[in-house]
Amino acid sequence: MKLFEHEAKTILAKYAIPVPHGALATSSNQARKIALRLKAPYAVKAQVLVAGRGKVGGIQFTNTFEETENTAKKILSMEIKGLKVNNVLIEEKIKAKKELYFGITTDRSCRCYVAIASTAGGVDIEEVASKTPEKIIKTFIDPTLGFRGYHAREMASKMGYLGKPMLGLAAIFEKLYKVAMEYDAELIEMNPIVETVDGEFVATDARIIIDDNALYRHPQYNERLISEEKTELTLQEIRARKAGLVYVELDGNVGIMGNGAGLMMATLDAVQLYGGKPANFLDVGGGASEKQIVAALDILLTDQKASVVFINILGGITRCDDVARGILAARTKIGFIKPIVIRLVGTNEEEGHRILTEAGIHVLNSMEEAAKKAVEISRSG
Amino acid sequence: MGVIVGKDTRAVVQGITGTQGNFHTRLMLDYGTKIVAGVTPGKKGTEIHGVQVYDTVKEAVQRHDANASIIFVPAPFAAEAALEAIEADIKTVVLITEHIPIRDSIQIMTQARQEGVTIIGPNTPGVITPGECKLGIMPAHIFKHGVVGIASRSGTLTYEIAAELTKCGLGQSTCFGLGGDPIVGLSFVDALEMFGKDKQTKAVVLIGEIGGSAEEQAAEYIATMEYSKLVMAFVAGRTAPPGKRMGHAGAIVMGKAGTAESKIEAFKAAGVGVAEKPSDIGELLAGRV
């Protein structure tokens, strides 16, 4: 789960990591009131969960209360990459001498956390890593030892700092590691953390992504998940989440469901290979019940984008007869309001085929053949 | 022969009294796997399909000389189950459980590495050496004893390809799922090393997907080690949009990292045959092993 910048900064502040003075505003009037309490100049920052808001005017700097109010009004009426801006963060603008980067994420190859620092902060760190890898400092973290003070000091020192500033920066790195562990962050970064003209360090932007699988340890975010449903998910996505299905919205017109993430991905690839465009990714998982099949089909049949529905099931734990009964139940409940192509093989295959054939529904055995047919229908419609 | 599991595997089922644990214990017993004991804290003295249940892994190991474990414990308790197995001197642990927090997985892998324990998963269908041992949840009937080793990041896609190979008359030495999570116990390089040493295995099929760089590392290993066995690959997720998790926690393209194109290119550059569709693997291998 991605946290908003203001949520991330509130957490950082709790751990005594310096962040700019500021507050969240939901209206321009409120923005003005916040500015009254702060020292000019100000930063007005759109709170959205996508990167690159600065490039489209989502971050602006102002000098007066009036200007702050007007700018907040403008940003609050914006849509950034399809997301409505509901809140703006009003902060004191920090005079930066230098912009740095520090973050912690996981490394798949060494199966551990890795701390990453750079003197080239404030820009996309992946760009820095690919164009100027010499500017990236990495420390792989031994989980039994953790990220210790001496690790942090080594990194700050490699960034060229000495004496008090080196110690101050290292102390912030150590604190950020603590946040990462206590919040189960799969990514946490300060980009940038700036060195001010007074020789202090302040995290002027912060990003935290919490490991979804660890959310049960952080019940304070339950409400966020519910509000996310209201604001950020499409109707199909909400229905899938409620039915316990894994669903990703895409922009084509072939509605697809299958069992297993890998098989689903391969199915999307096959559809594209034959010239079609997938409307979605929908994994019913292992051992899907008749009820789940109905829920999945309901989502696909009522998706306006999809002109054909392609079902690709390879039964392992999932039983073909259960799937067949689910398909029939969906026909009764919703009706086959668009063409359906079915590939059904695996556990209890004969029984599954018999159920469908007797109901007058044609079933295919090969995934490729079925993909081809689904694409043909999608292109003729 | 084959790798990881075989005739000598004597397994404990952790979480044997749960729905999944109970159900798959029966299927594994039916296949001929030596399930020697079960573990569910608080259920000592009960019996599941004739298998004795204990409170601790240590006791199960002491009484039944077990050397492997398969874990069906829910995610919040899975890390502890895995650590218990490692401390009880189990050498092969299959972690079926999905949705284990990354921080827990990192702890498991660190401990396993220190103790020399092989972890399959988490979020894996398990491992099967056809005709000898099945320690997992895969449908057994699609596998056949033979010479092709399969390592995969996906469950159903493994079934798809294994069934195709079996249909073409190509049996398998061992098939296993690395697991769909970002942090897993074994890599494709580990798989290549194991299959490289296995006399029964003549060819290796790697089934990859978007996310991470396990495929690129495998390609580099094949090229630099001048790998002696035939390797074929399939990579799922060519059409996956960046930034979206495609079902598996580990299947995500971040920026430019982890794309299918990069993996396919790396394999091709290392001389590995890459199948465009799952069904092509059988044709690519037929007549060559």
C-alpha cells in the first residue's frame, strides 16, 4: 500500500527525522490559514499516489497568503494522471544547498534489505543508477545484524560529509531504517533529503510503500483501504476485491479469466500474439468454487470494454466440473450477453466437458486455439 | 534420482490438521510420498490419514527420522513454522503458504542459509520427482518419469508445460516451483546447478515471468559456465503494464527493471531457446533429448 507524502512525513517526524513545517489542506481557504502560521516562501504540493506530479504542475512555490490560496485552488481542481487531487500539502519552502537521496528497499538476489544513498537526489533514482552508477552507494543489510550506526556513518562519509554533518546525516539514515522495519516498508525513501544553507538536513519529500502482506500488523490502515475503494478503484476492481479475486484493469476489449497468475499472464501474451488486446487480468486462483466463477464471469460480462469473454482453465486443485457448473450458473444469473470462448482441461475434465456440451456450450482443449478464436471475435465485433 | 526430493525423502506436514494440509496429505500419500508425521500445536495424539500428529517438529523428527517438511500454515504463523523446521534439523522445507510478509521471508532465508537448509517457496506449488516423491499440491497425473528438469516461478503454467511435455512423450526428472514472491529460497541459478549435477536430467526448462532479474542471472550463468545441458525457457508477462502486480507479489515491472523483453533477450543471447507460446516447449525439445 502506497502512503501519501503527508502520511509518510508524519511518520518520519514521529521518529525525529526533520521534515518541513506544514499541514494538509482540503480547501484553498484552509491553505491560506495554514500559510498564515508558516514562514514564507511556501511549497504547495498535490497529494496523489503517482510519481511525476512536479512535471505537470502538481508542485508549486508561492510567496504570499493570497498566492498560496490561489495556487491551492488551482491544484485542488487538477487531475494528475487520471487521479483527482483531494488534498494539498502546504509547507515552508526549504532553501537547498544540495539535494541527496536515501532509501531502503528489498534486494531479491541477496534476499535482504538494501540501503541506497546518492549525492544526486531529487531526480529519478533509477535514472541515476543507469546513467551514473558511480553516484550510487549501496549497503546490503544482514538481517541478523540490522542496519547499524557504523553502516550509516560509512554511507554518509562516502557521500563526502565530515564531522558533525556526517554524524547528523547518519543518524537520520539509522532512524529511517527503524521506520522501514517497524512499518514493514517494501520501499521507503527520502528523495530528496536536502542539505540546507545552514548545514541541516531535511527530508523535503518522502515515500513509503507498505508490504501488502504485512498490513494485518498495521490495522491503522484498514480505513485507508476502504477509502481507497471509494476514490481510486474502478467498479470492476471493487467487485473483484470483494469476491477475493485478483484483478488488474487493462485497456483492450478481450475479457479474460484464468486460474493461476503465470497462466493468466501467458494467456494475455497469447491474446496479444494473435493480434488481440486484453481488457483485464483476472486470476480466480487455485481451487476456485462455483460461486467465485460466477463472480468472476459477472465482472467480465458486465465490463463495457470487453466484447468477448475468454475463459482459460487448467485444473489442478481447481476442478473442471466446478468451473462448468459455475459457468452454467452465470448463464442463468446474468445471461451470456456477449460471446464466450472456453478452454477447460485438467482435473475432472470429462465431467466438465459433459456438463457444458449437454448445455449446448462448445469447449476447446488448446489454449492457443481458444486465444485465436477469442481474438477473431473481438476484431469482428 | 532427480533433485531435492526422491525415494529417501521422509516428510513432516506442518499444519496437517487444516483443510489444505489434511487434503494434500491424502493426495501425497496416494502418490507414494513418505509422509511420516504431522505437526499442529495442540493436536498431539491425533491421527490424520494414519499419520501421527505432534505438537513440535522436533518431536516428529526424533520419532520418525524425518528429513523434509511441507508447510500449510497460514501466513501470520508461517515464518515461525519454517524457523521451527530449520531448528529441528530438517534439510528441505517446502513453503506452500502465500502472502507471507517480506520481512518474515528475509528472516527465514537468512536462517536457512546459515543452517544449510533448502527452502522451496514461499508461494509455491512445491516439488515433484515423478514416480518417487511429490511434496506439493500439483496434480500428479500430468507428470511422468523422464529426463527433463523444470524450474518455474508459476504453478499453473508449470502444469500447462509439464502436461504438454508428457503428451509429447517427454517425462520429467524433477519439477519445482521457485515461488511467486519477490523473496524466495531458490533461484534459477540454483536450479541450473542442481540439474547440472543430476545424471537423470538431460534438459532443463525454465519458466520465468516479469519482475526481478532471476532470468537474466540464469542467462549469465549459462553463458559464463558454458552450461552443458540443453536449456529452454518461457517468460510470461510480455503484455504486463509497468507498476502493476500481475497476481504474484513478485511479478511486477518497476520502471525499466524486470521486463519480459529484457529476460527474453538475455536468454537468447546466452543461446537458450525461448518459446513464444507454452505449447512450443514440447516441439523445441522433441527429438533433441
